[in-house]
Amino acid sequence: MTGMVPSPHVMVQIDLQRVRANAQTVRRETGVPLIAVVKADAYGLGAQRVAEAIADLVDGFCTSTLNEAISARVERFGKSTLTIGPIAPDASAEQHLKYNVRPAVWDRETALRLRRAHPVLSIDTGMQRFACPREHVDTVLAAGEIHEALTHATRIEHVHRLLTIAGNRGLKLHAAGSALLHEPVARLDAVRPGLALYRGAARVSAQLVEARDSTGPAGYGGFIMPRHGVILAGYSNGLRPGPCAVNGTARRVIEVGMQSGFIELGAGDKVGDEVVLLGDDVHEDHVGASWETSPQQALVQLAAAGVRQYLT
Ligand SMILES: *Cc1c(COP(=O)(O)O)cnc(C)c1O
């Protein structure tokens, strides 16, 4: 996605009330503290604005790095921020404390160095990235005087493994991102969702600049369609072929060029009509499945495709 440019012709509307409602739903349905993941600029929705919108509903925030936490200005809310990514070798405990950031650590040296910043142990339960192998858990816990542990869990077996390794030790534990919120056993002492906070909150749209009855095989590959239109968003803006909606009907982005996309149209669709690329009935999950990737990727990519506007 690096190198993508937002199209000035694509509107990205962010519904902060929807983010709030999603956070309230997560709280109600899980009944445990909520750590809101606002990494990657809150999945492209804008970390500062998102954090402001939900600060009173959450127990803490989570970013990848200290720098992300600083630029999201999350220390304003007096809640701690967990970082889950690699730590700069020169980052001190004082810097972390200044911004109320608690780093996840997974090796003895870092745990020792950042001990005063109340680090959290990241335990490897299968992901094999940014996490401590089982055999070093005791050493790292002791080095950092650690009372809290997490794992990056995307499947329930990751949670079972966490409990096997770190259960019954009096540690505060958390594991669940969005994929495991519905699993009571995964909720532990807190949940850590990103996507579940953002579902339905970004509406990405563009207007038809052309609309015509097709006269034969069209586009790059010669697609055959009774009627098609064009929007000013293409692969340089992160758009890919997949689902969309035009005038309330499910349609397809048929083919994309550098800065334009071909859209399947119905008889009544005309120039100026709005093509919804995400939002309304076009869900992150549908787009992600159609792109053969995750809903998170579909969201981040489409949220970056145009010009952001906030609905408050
Ligand atoms: C990104 C991330 C999450 C949130 O993931 P979602 O699937 O978007 O809820 C939780 N935990 C870790 C360690 C992550 O990296």
C-alpha cells in the first residue's frame, strides 16, 4: 500500500458516532475492559479523532510504536497505551512514562531496560513474531518485574496456549482481537479489538464521470456488460476490482486502471450518480473476501483512497 495516493475525487466519510456505538457494543457484549487498537492511524480513520471520540468508553489504547502513540496524542486522556511492536534501542523508560505508554517486551534485555515503564510480556502462542518463546517466559517476567501478559491471538488455540503457558500465575492476561470477541474463553482480563471498532464507520464513494451502454468488449481486457460507467479512482489510489453499490443496487468494480475504474451499471444509472466502494451494504468483509485478503486490509486501503471528512 505504500506509495498509494488519495484520489481527490473519492470521498471518505468517517462516522465517529458509529465508532462510539461499536465500542459500546464491544463493552456490553464482552463485559471486560476494552483496549482500543488505534495503530496505523486507527486503520486509516485518523487516530487522533478516533481516540477523542471513544476516550471515555475505553480503558486504554494500543498502537504499534511509541511514535504512533505520541502522534495520536493519546496521553491527553489519562489512560495508558500499550505498544505491541519493536522498541527503538534508544527508547528509555522515562520516555515511555512521559507518554503513559507501556511497551510489550519479549526479551530479557528490553524487559530489564524498560522495567520502570511497567512493561507487558508478549508471549508467542503460534504467531512467531514480536513475542517471547515459552522457554524464556520466566526469565523475561522476572527481568521486567512483569504482572501482565498478552498474546496475539487470531484463533482460539492461541488463547488455550496462552492459558497453558501463563494461566494461574496471577498475571493479568489479554489475547482477543476482533476475531475472538465472540468467544467467552478468549476475553480473559481485557479485549484488544481494532476492526470491530471501525466496522461500518468509513463510507468511501466516488461519482460516475461517464455512463454508457457498452458497444462491445470494453476496457483493458474486453469485458462484456450491457452498461458501464467510470469513476476517478484506480489502483494508484488503492482500488481493486470487487463489490460496490450504485443507487442502492449491488454492483461490481469490474476493472481498474491507474486512476480510473470501470463500474457495472444498471439501465437507470447515470453520470453524477454515486458509487459506494465501502459503506452502506458494502462491508469490509465482502470487499476483503473479494480481494482475497483481510477485512482490515480492505478498510485501511479504501480509507486511504480519498479525501477524509468527519461526521460527528
Ligand atoms: C492489530 C492487533 C490487534 C487488533 O486486531 P483486529 O483483528 O483488527 O481486532 C490486536 N492485537 C494485536 C497484537 C494486534 O497486532
